[in-house]
Amino acid sequence: MDFSAYNQYDGPKAIFVTMNGCPHCIDFKPMVDDASNRVPIKIFEADDTFHSEIQRMFPGAIQGYPTLLYVHGDRVSIFDKQRTPQNVADWLAIEASRPQSYTFLKI
């Protein structure tokens, strides 16, 4: 989903942050798309034009491109596994199963 709809969705969600022309982002996108078909979590895609807005929302969360964030309430975690469709789907499922009070990165 396009990032512009991000604030309208209240449930658990992920943000796939990319940079236009980034070859790693291009390679990772099909894996994120595949994972989005496996788990019931909305994944919003935000390119670098949204960088300042995302940095304001989640200070320090974006250290490079691509970045995949899981967000639920005030809980944010950053994908840090090997980039495979299965790892992305597993990570999202694990993050979704944690209580909302569990904090990885406090915002």
C-alpha cells in the first residue's frame, strides 16, 4: 500500500522504506510483496520522498535503504535478518504475536 494511507490504518502494520533507484530495494521488493501475501499485516511502501516524515515519526529508525519497520501502537522493530521471503514472513508473524507492550525500539 502507498504510504499516504498509513495514518488512516490503526492496526499492526509494516513500512517498507526504499530509495528511488536503489538496487537493494529493487531486489528486496518482491520478497516483501511475497511476505505480504502470507501474513495478515498491512505493508505500506514509502520511498525516500517520505524520509523526513518517517524520521520525524521514528527517529533513528532509518539507517539505510531498504528498511522494513514493524509498527503497532508505540512499538517499532526493524527487520535485521537475511533478506528472504520466508524470513520476512516469519519476522512479521513473530512481531505480530508479541504483546503490544513489548518494546524493541521506543519511539
